[in-house]
Amino acid sequence: MARTLGPLVVTTLLIGWGTTGWLLLGGATLMASYAMGPATRRVAASQPEVRRRPVLVN
């Protein structure tokens, strides 16, 4: 559904709404980027502790 409606919504926002559409898209991207930190911390806190091993790099 997102692959079908996503391009339609973005095209409508950017071409149809002009500057307002660009500002809405930028605001949505900004909100999503700020939400990633708390969401990641919450998921990491709910997961059992995983023992990490060093990875060898050549």
C-alpha cells in the first residue's frame, strides 16, 4: 500500500501544494528523525542483553 500511495502523496504534496508541500514534507522528515532515537532506545531496553563479540577487520 505504501509503495502505491507513497509516490502519489509525495507528488501531490510537492507539485500540487508547492512551498507548503515542501515544508510539510520537511516537517514530517524532521519529526520522524527525532522519533528514531527514543524508539531505538525503547526497543533496545526491551531486548535481552546480547553479548557482543569483536569483529575482525582485514
